[in-house]
Amino acid sequence: MTDTFEYKGTVYDVTWQSKDTRHGGPFDRGSADSYYRRGANPHYYEGKTRLSPMVSKEEMTDEEIKAYYAGYEYNETVVMDFKEW
């Protein structure tokens, strides 16, 4: 695996705890929704997941929404790690 992931012309740093993959951020929430097979529902948290206010799709910028979908796609096509129920 590489340290970056390109999605729709934007390159994301996918190294552990990077600015792009921070816990609770759009990319992280997208990859988590893919991991748990929840389906895509753009959102993120201002800080840590469930310990800070959640930002809904209606409140997200286009770039934040894109980062969410990038995280979702990253798990779906590169990591391919899914919760075993």
C-alpha cells in the first residue's frame, strides 16, 4: 500500500493520524462507514468521534463531502477491510 490515495483529482495522505485521516474527520468517517457496511452517509465530527459535535452533510463543504467519499472508496477498493459479523 502507498502513503497516498487519489480520488477525483485530490491526493489524500493516508498515513496513520495524518491531517486527512484524523479520527472523526470526513475521510475517517467514510472509511468507517465502509468498514461497518453502513452505506455512504456523509458526516464527520469536529473532534473525536461521538465525543464532539457531529457535522451533517447539509453543513459540510464540497471538499469535506469529497473527503468522506474518498475515505469510503479507499476502504472499498484499496484496504478492503470489512467487519465480520
